[in-house]
Amino acid sequence: MVKMILKRFLQTIPTLLIVVTITFCLTRMLPGDPAVAILGVEASAEDIAAMRAEMNLDKSLPEQYMLYLQGLVQGDFGYSYSYREDVLPLVLARIPNTLSLTLVALVFATIVGTTVGIVAAIKQNTLFDYFFMVLALIGVSMPIFWMALMLVLQFSVRMGLLPVMGMGDIKNGIGDVISHLLLPGFCLATTPMATFARTTRSSMIETLSSDYIRCLRARGVREWKVIGMHGLKNALPPLVTVLGLQLAHTFTGAIITEGIFSWPGMGTMINTAINNRDYSLIQGTVLFSAIMFVFCNMLVDVAYMLLNPKVKGA
Amino acid sequence: MRKRKITALLLAGLMAGMTLTGCGSSGGADSTTGAGTTAADAAGDTSAAAETDGVGGMSPDASVEGQSLEGTVKIGVTDAEPVEGGTLVISMPSSPLTLDPVDYTTVYESHVMSNVMETLFTWNEDYTDVEPWLATDYTVSDDGLSYTVNLRDDVYFQDGQYVQGRKMTAEDVKYSLERSKEESATDRVCRDFFDYVEVVSDTQVIIHMTAPAGPFISELAEIGTAIVPKEEVEGWGDDFASHIVGTGPFTLEEIVTDEHVVLAKNENYWGTKPHVDGIEFRIVSDSNQAINAVETGEVDIAMYLQGEAIQRAKDAGLLYQTASSAITYIRFNLQNGPTADPKVRQALTMAVDIDAMVPGIYQYGEATRAYQPLTAYSWAYNASYNDLVPSYDPEGAKALLAEAGYPDGFTMSLYIGSTTYRERMAQMLQYYWGEIGVTLDIHSSAMAEWSATVPDSWQDDVVNSYGVSWNSDPDPYGFVDKFFNTQTIHASSNAGGYTDEEMDKLLVEGFSLTDQEERKAIYDQIMEKVMNEYTGIYYAYECRNWAVSPKVHDARLRADNQVLVATSFNNVWLEP
């Protein structure tokens, strides 16, 4: 088992190397000069040249790439010229904010999504089922930014219940934190919630129609036991896959939600970085997102092994 | 069974909530209180209105109600008994990144800086001219090479890490101005002309120049030349950028990047103390969210509204539109291609119905028609030259084109940044010019790419015209010198390649004179010459769009996007 995990871990290294290379190339392909972006269009040619030299931009691309890789190996992610700070602490400071939003959204999505999925599976082809599956369809296809603005209009502007934006401060009490989390959390949760509901439903329907469930029922096992203990357990594996994928998706999808709600996470930082042609910061944030993505996939694989021992050998 | 019911109920409730909000979106227009009136009243208060009448009334079709062309707009009541306390919350779309006067480059930074730090001179209430601030008065030598500046004797720095309420002296002025010259990444304090500062006494300095520079004193009102204490700058090193100390009415308390910047009232301020306890600049990147926050009271003033948010602010009675310190224009390639011929340029200008085009581009009334390459509230602005822009006459344009040797028209290119406003403008030009047989190829790209293509494009026949806007303080130098000086021919501001010996002479003269009346006479000549050469179509002043909560009083919104909080002529207070 440990060997498997270790092997899986080592496999992530080439993936990350590819990500690093691609981001490096992509940032270099962005039109516009980072030195100009920092100094403004009115800066003199000498000032710009000096800035370019300071940022190593006067070196050839392979040289820049090697320098960047060297830095990475030594744990140096570079210096962000737009924030005037090292990239690593900058990114590390933001991760908890994004992570807390993402996790709240996912927990919410999992609870509501799976519940709806299970109920819909039990009540297959009833009005309840149709209603929620249509709702889930809307949930998957609705643009987050639209949904966010509508929710704010209703709950903040009209009803005055929740703050429009920002992140709460624990200094003002737990209520402040929660009230600031509700709207962005819910918005971010819509897509995974809908996905969970649909996945759970189909997985449950499949499980509930299998022979052993029929046997359990025939033996007179109570219905809630049949569904909750025996059915759900076997319907779980596909859910775990979806959960892992959604975790990564939500993490990156938080960019839009964070932008709308002025949530000080990775998303707002990526936006600033791109607008300022801040190469090191773009590379840094993309790399961290990639690490998150790869890490989530790894978690899914491991969880799969635990849930379904048959996978181990594969 | 019961559990299922509860879940179902919960979800149904959720669903109902969503449906309600869905309907809510269309019902936003019911709260129409007097937005237009408030803003229009405010505009009427400003004395400079008469001068700009000629411009303000030009586009009857544009929804310009409440929009003003003055440099400053007053907000709220100015004569009531002010209330002390409260925090003024101002939203802006992007974080200030460095607050060091020599390093800052964006307006977001100057918003914060100008409340914490102060300059020797400052812009007057109408934003037309500068007046002494940390200085008391000044004299210029006849040769324009030295300025004797007397300083206030009662100015103290805020408490910082290395200075505790020390008095500001002439040494600080010397240090700050010379630092600004040496270390600024962009041209500050007219650095090619400013030589050094001589300290005469604690309250007097003589500023020596290498050559006369007319705009010098107004450059000293720019926040990049703010007076800072040496101990703090050197003590903090690079970190001074996030620990600034100045002499201003507010002190910097906290910066959380991408979240907010908090300022607190400076209890030891030498001038009139602010009514508000502090200012919070909150970073809100989404305009619609900024409006929502003003409506709920989370934000008092929202800056930089865009697109539909402008309409929403208007519907909610919160909108203010002020003139901008920028001119939006298209310029022609003056050296190569068909547009090198002034007749062709005149024809292209005549072919466009600018009065109809401007409200077409700016659907929310967020711009006013312009005529000249200068802001309308500048002291050098002379409305009589507006008539030099040929009026809309497609037939006349066709005749001119034929005269110039293009009876069947030609094909030309237009380079713009890919924003809605520019693209809409380009499409309209495509239509208008199409009517006279000119085919327009639109090249729309990211601004960064635009900046890489357009400068120096006069050297060949690829870029025939380009559209962009240019921003500067009201001194005409900031516009005409950048547009028409041979020295700027490699810069983006003169990418059309304007070069003319007579013009260069006039520009040097206008720059080196220190008397404003004399300068105005020169700039009149310059403007008349330029307007007769059809260098471009200077079509719009895009205005600044703000949403201001009705509880904000005695604030000033200025064309360069600044909210003035505590100055010699205003002091914001908040209605509880």
C-alpha cells in the first residue's frame, strides 16, 4: 500500500515538470512587456532596460528557463514584481483563504447533493425526482457569476441579510465569518452539488436494482438499512471519483467566485498577476494550482484503493 | 420519512429563494430618486461652468444629464452642520501595490498616498491651477532658473517607526524632491530641467533649474513629489512602500493586499482635522458588486463603475459622472500612406457624424463629445477653436477625397485596444468612412500588443490610424507636448509621427515661460495650428462614473479620479 502511494507520488513529478514548462512558455507568449507593465508606458527606455535586466528578461529564453528551474529546485519560486514580495509566501498566504472557501462549498455540495441524489433514486420517476434532476441540470449549466449577482441582489441588497462581499474577520466573531462565507460558498457549491446529485442518483439506482439488494429486502431487512448501509456503501466509489475531480475543479473555479465576492484568495491574485504580466507570480500560482490538482487526483486514487481493494493491483 | 420531508422542504425553500432573485433582476428600475438632480445641482455649483458651456451643450442626444465637464464635482450638502466620526469606505477595483512616491505608477496607489502624504503645491478646488500647500508662497527669477519657495512653519510628520512627530523642514523638501528626481522610474519633477534644491533656512529653499520649465510648479502638486521624512525612507528601505509616513490628514494603519487599505485620522494634523475617523479603501473588482455594496451601505463611494453598473447606479439614484482628465481620440499616420495628405485627413474627419457617434458608443452617457486634444477644464482650453473641426458633410468629404486623388476611395487600417468602447467606435467609423468609399480594416488587440505595434508606426504604411486615450493633469504641456513634439516621435503619444520645426519652437516656448497668461497665448497658437492640420479626431471625454451613498457630504470628486476627503476647501462627513 505504502509502496503504491509512493509510486503514485513519484509519478506526479513529470506531470508537474510538464506544467512548469508549459506555463513558462505560455507566459512568455503573452503579448506585452512586463517591465512596461510595472513602470507604466511613460517610463524612459533606460529605466525599462534596467528593469528588464533586473528581471532577467534580457537573457535568452533557455537561460531564463534554466534559471527558473534552478530556483524551483531550491525552493525559490521567484519574486513578484507587482506585489513586490517573494512568490512563495504570497501564494502560501492565499491558499488557506481559497481552501476554506472551497472546502465549505464542497462539504455543502456533498451533503445536499448526495441527499438529493439518494432521495431521487429512491423516488425514481416521481415528481420529486424530475424536479430535482431538472434543477441539477440548471445547476450544472448556470454561469456562476450570474447566479452570484442574483443571490447578492436578493439576500444582500433587497433583504439585507448577508454582506455583499469580502471575507469575514474572526475578530468580529464567528458570525461575521459565517455570514461572509454563505453566498460565495453556495455559489461555488452549485456545480459540484448538481454533479453529486446526478452521480449519486444514477449510482444508487444501479446499486438498488442489483440482486443483493433484492435479497436483503426479501430477508426483511429494514428499508433504511438496505439503503443507508448496504446500498450507499456500494454506490460510493463513483462518487469518490467525482468528488476528487470536483475538489480540483472547485479550487480552480474559485477564481470567478473570488473575483465577484472580492475574496482575497488565489483567484484574485492570479488575475492581478496576469494583468501585470507578473511572470513569476503567474508561474507560481499555476504551479500551485497544478500541485493541488495532482494531489487531489492522487487522493482519489488512494481512496479508491481503500474502498475497492480490487483496484490495488491495477 | 420525516427526515426526507425536512430535506425536501429545505431544498424547496432554497429553490423558491432562487426564483425570487430571478424575478428581482428585472425589477431594479423602480427606485428612481433624483440621481440626475443631485448631480446636476452639484455641477451647477461649480463656478467654471460658464467657460465650458460651449462643450457641455453639444450632444443633445447623449444622455448627459448629471454629467459635468468641470474638473471637480461637489457631493452632498456643503453648508449643514457636519457630524464627527465614522469611516468613509471607498471601493476601487484593484489593490495599490507600492505607496512609495518614487515607485508608484497607478491611480489606486495615488488615492491612498494623497490622503497620507502632502506636496508643496496642490490643485485648487476647480482643478484648473495649483496653489501653495506645504509652501506658503514662491517667486521665480526672471530667467526662470530658480524658484524661491517659502515653507509653512507648522507642519509635522506623523508618528512612524523612526520619527515621532518631527517638524518638517527645508531639509526634508530637499531630500524628497531630489529623491523624486533621482529614483523615480518615470519623469517626475521635470527631472531633465530640475537641478537641485538649496536650503536657505528651515523654512526657505531655492530650487535650481538647468533650464526654465513652465509646468514645474504644477508638477510639484503631483503626489510623486510628496514630502517624506528621510529617517523613515531609509529606515524601512524597500518596506517604506508599505509603511509610508507623511504630513497628511490620515495615517496608514493597515494594508491587506487585494482586501483593503485602512487609514486613520491623524490626530496631530497641522491643518483642519478630518471629520471622519478614517478611510477604508476596499478592493472590489466587480462593478455590479460595488453598486450592491453602496446600496447596502457597506461602501460609501464606489469608483470606476463600468458598463451596466452605470445604469444600475443611475436607477438607484446614486450615480455621479464627472469629466475625466483624459481625451479619447483616433490619430492618423501623418507620414506614410493616404493619410499623410491633410486633405484626406480633413475628408475623413468630415465624413464622421461625431455628435451621433459619441452617444452611440457610450450608451450610458459615460462620455461627452470633445473637439480638441486637451481637457475642457484646462486653463489653456479655448472653446473658439471647436469650430475648426469640420462639421459632418459626407458629400463634401467625397469631393475632398476626389481632389486628393482618391475618387474611388482606398483601404486603410485602424489599430485599437480590444475594449467595447474602442470596438464600437471602430465599427461606426467603418460605416461612416464606408459611405465615402474608404474601406476600414479594424485591428483589435490586447492593449499590451497595441503598445508593441503602434509606437513608431508612422515609419511605414501599415498602421494608418489608431485609437486610444491619453490622460494628464490640466497643464496643456501634458497633452500637446506629448502629441506634437518631435522629441516624442518614438512614443505612443505621437505614434502618428507629428514633426514640425515651428511647432517644436512653440512648444519649447510654451514650456519654458513661467507666466500663465504668456503661456496661454502660445498654446492658443499651437492649438490653432494643430486643429488646422487634422491630425486626428479627438472625439470624446470619457467620464468617470461613481456611485455615492446619500449619507456622504462635502466630498469632491475630481477628474483625475481622486476623491478629495480633507482639503483646504472641503472636509467629508458622514450622516449617521
